[in-house]
Amino acid sequence: METEKKGTFLFKKLDLAFVYLFVFLVGIAIVLAMTSYLNNKVKEFNEDSVAVALQK
């Protein structure tokens, strides 16, 4: 009975750790996706600015 409780406690801690790890990895993926998107928008804006400057 005592070892069963310890095992359950350990599995609860491991489950919690995996949940935190999953949330962390999803957060990192979202940050990387947003950074990539914003970098593309900035590049696009800069190209448009150069094109407008060259037309003048």
C-alpha cells in the first residue's frame, strides 16, 4: 500500500512536469511563428519603402 501511494505520487509529479513541458514547447513554437511572421512583414515593408523611394 505504501509503495503504491509513492508510485501514484511520482506519476502525478511526472504528469504535471509533462504538462508544463508541453505548455512551454507550445509557447516557444508560438513565439517563433510570430517572430517569423513579423520578420516577413518587416522585410515586405522595407521592400515596399525602397520601391517607393526609387520611384521618386
